[in-house]
Amino acid sequence: MRYQVRHSTTYRSPNPVTIGYHQAHLAPRDTPGQRVVWHNLEISPTPHDRADHIDLYGNRFAYFSVEEPHEFFDVTATSEIEILKRRPLTNPIPSWEQARDLAEADPLVGDFVLPSRLVGIDAAAAEYGAKSFAPGRPLLECLTDLNHRIFLDFIYRPGWTTISTPISEVLATRSGVCQDFAHLAIACARSVGLAGRYVSGYIENIPAPGQTAMVGGDASHAWASVRDADGMWIDLDPTNGLIEPVSHITVAWGRDYSDVVPLKGVVTSVGGPTDMQVEVEVRRHRTATERRPRNSSQPDDDLAANRQV
């Protein structure tokens, strides 16, 4: 199945911005279950300087600067993604302790075991997660239970939290958005020594006729991923109650949201309120002969070879 993604972020300022430095994690990555057919990033005004890079975790990101006065700023990423045949689910037999022992012995996943900026040590999260991790219980069973509990116990409420809202407050109010629920799932996994990472991406928000749209597709989506005893990563989307979702589109992963912010930057301006508008469209590819837009770029071979750590 192929999907077309359009992610547009527009800023309007009452006073001119004289200079801006920005970083965008908007390029989907190739994974064993996903292939990037093409990706294009359009920026207005035209950047004075731009460079594409790969970060520590294998994510593609763009750095650019706009060095002319501007009151309007737009970044639009368009992509076509092919979701390939998914690999089988993790082995359902090994216990979560076996996955923990593997994570403890592998220095390459240390970043995903230790506390991070937005997923710190939280006693309330550890207590909440402990109910799913009984001694000797198979990891897949633990994660399925944890994912289902978050899905049932929490209310998806846009605007209720900010990205700086601590996990303890999300637990206390039982409300939040996909980023909050992903952070909570990761905190629960790390509290017992498992490797958990934050995944940003998209879900289909213009479903086929007769199908219901999933929750959280109005902007970029987020979910968690936990490493099993065989070194594979298990995706869990507590916002929608899904384990190993088949149609989620992966853009980037990191320790938490702060590693993969879709668009961030620093600007110089005299001030004043700025209006920001984000629009995301994800729909199934409708015509086999549709061409990619001009100036689009096919990923380089070494970039397309990125694999899960």
C-alpha cells in the first residue's frame, strides 16, 4: 500500500523576522517495513543556506537559515511512502526479563534505557507500569496489556497538555495527546530496564470510503517502540490501542519528542504574537501513474540503507 503525505507549517508574524535558523525532521526514513518512494521539502522564503544531514539515530533532517526580513514563513514536506509486507510479530514466548537483560548488555541501546529530557525517572509511571510486568510474563503479553490499559485509562484531549507537561501530571489527570501517551509507555518500559524509544510519523487521516479515521491524525502522530529479546522493535500506539500497527508511517525516532521535533528554530524579531498553522494530509495513493513533483529527491543509496538499530 502506498500513501501520499503533505505536512505544511505556516507562520505569520505582525512584525518582520530579520533572520531565522531552523531544523526540520520531516523526511520519512526507510525501514524494513517501509520504503520512501520520494520526498520533497519546500521552504518559503527561499533559504540563504540549507544542508541535509543524518542524526545520531539514523534520521534524515534538514538545517536551513532564512536571512531576509519576512512576515510569512512556510515549510511544506510532501512524500510518497510504500508500506511493505510487515514482518511477523515478535516471538511471543520470551519473558520481558530476557529483553531487559539484552538491553542491559548492549551499549548501542543505552540511550533508550536511560532517562531522557522528557522521559525522566518517575515513580508514578513506574508504579503504573509495574502492573503489566509480572515476573516471567512474556514481553509481548506485557506490552499488549500496558498498551491496552493506557488506551482505556486515558482520554485523548488536544490542548490539555503542552510538550513540557510532566508525565506525573498526565497520570494525575488521565488526559493528554499522542506524545504524552507515547512518553508514558516509554517511561513504563524503561522503569523495568527495557529499551524504549519515541517514534514520530503519520497515520492515515483521509481514510478510504467506509473506514473510520484513527485518533491523532490531525497533525504528526507519535507512538512508542520497545526492543524485544531478539533485538527487534515492537511498535505500540496507546492512543489507538494498537500493537504493531500495519499502516503507520515512520518519520524519525529518538529518546523522546525533543530529539525529533518536526520543525524548530531560533528567530530574531522585534516581537509580537505569531500565528502558526499546521496542516497534515495522509491519503492512500490513488493512481499508479502519478508522478512525483518537480525538485523532488530520491533518497541516496546510503541514506535509504538506514536500518533499525
